[in-house]
Amino acid sequence: PKVEGAVLLIERWILARLRNRRFFSLIELNAAIAALIADLNLRPFQKLPGCRRDAFLALDAPALSPLPATRYVVGNWKQAKVNVDYHVEFEGHYYSVPHRLVGSSVEMRAGAGLLEIFCANQRVACHALNARRGQHSTTPEHMPASHRAHLEWTPAKLIKWGQSIGVAAAGVVTWQLENRPHPEQGYRACLGLKRLAREYTPQRLEAACARALAIRSPTYRSVASILKSGLDRQHASIPTAASTALPEHENVRGADYYH
């Protein structure tokens, strides 16, 4: 009743004073109302000491919480399931979450240029919104340790490593980087070649790469199969630098491109 009475009092106070005025914008009307409310709040109480303004400062203001540092933004929410590559799709772009959440259901909130991702009511990731469809935004900390190792190897470093093994290994590494539809696939194959060098020795890896080039199948699977079956120990013509050189074509880049 007290609240309704206060509303009625303010309504009558304002309408009585503005009934004969004409306003041409909402801004102008709000300014007039604000001035009248300020005047009303300073009017002394009839039966109590002070005014509404004094009562607010003494009773209400101390109990108020500070306003948020950032203004609230209405978000666009969407549910998704985390893919096996620990990414979720939002408007055609893919954003990473911690890899332990693969297969989990998450909620995404887009607003103010950010995409927040929640799992079990806990925020697990935050990315800047990206409008590039089909691309990925990946936080390194979200990646498994084996995937983070890829970040340490640039194409130039991988080619230099291949050259340290031999001409044939450099040829296979270059082929992997140039012919895979996605660079990540080439990185994985090259890191797989590094593991083979540790397992079978660099000399055997070079021989296996030479045979893979000779049969025109310079893939990781072919090199691994050659090593496993021992075919690298059989005679095969070792390609020269000229024979492993890439063909001249505007879409084919050599090792110098990555330096």
C-alpha cells in the first residue's frame, strides 16, 4: 500500500504540473519529469523530519551494491556438443574448449564481441568473435600435449630437420607440407616421421623415404610400412637433389618460401 501510495503521489505531482505543456521528444519529456522528481524528493515530510532525499541517503544508499564495471549486454545463446577436435561451431566459425570436454554438451553466449562457452554452469572458454566461416580459433592451453607440440614446429624448421636426415627425407617433408589440404595434417605427418627416425634410426628413415619417393608414394603411412617390413634395407635408387626437386608450378612452393 505504501508503494502504491507513493506511485500515486508522484503520478499526480507530475501530471498536474505538466498537463498544459507540449513536448516534442521523449528526451525533453524525461528531462522535465526528472526535474520534478528531484524537486519532490527535496520537499520536507509533513509529519517526519527531513525529506525523501535525506531518507534515501541514510537508509537505502548504504545498502546498495556498486554498479557492475561493464554494462550488461543481452547475449545470443546457443547449445552445442564438443567435437572430437575439441572445438564447437558458432555461426560457421570453430572455437576451442579444453580437450577434456570432448563429447560434452555446452552452452555458448555471444555478446559484446565475445563468445563465452559454459559447461555445467562454469565458464570454460572465452574467445573474440570471428566472422571467418570455416576457420578455427584455438587457445593453446585447450590442446592436448601432443597437439601443442605442433606449435613448436614451423614449416621452415620441419624442412631443415628433413634436410639434416638426408635428401630423400627432405623431399618427403616438403611433399607433406605442400600437398596436404590442411597444414595441420602435414605437421602431424612430419612429426610422425620424426618419431620414426627415433625408432628406426635416421639412416633407415632416409632409406625408407628414398623408396617411398621411388614408388611415388611419399606419405607417412608408406614410409612407416616400408620400415616395418624392412624394405628400406633392400636396394633402391637414392634420388638426387635434382630428382626430388619440386616441379615448376605457380601453386607449388619450395623450402625457401618458409624462410
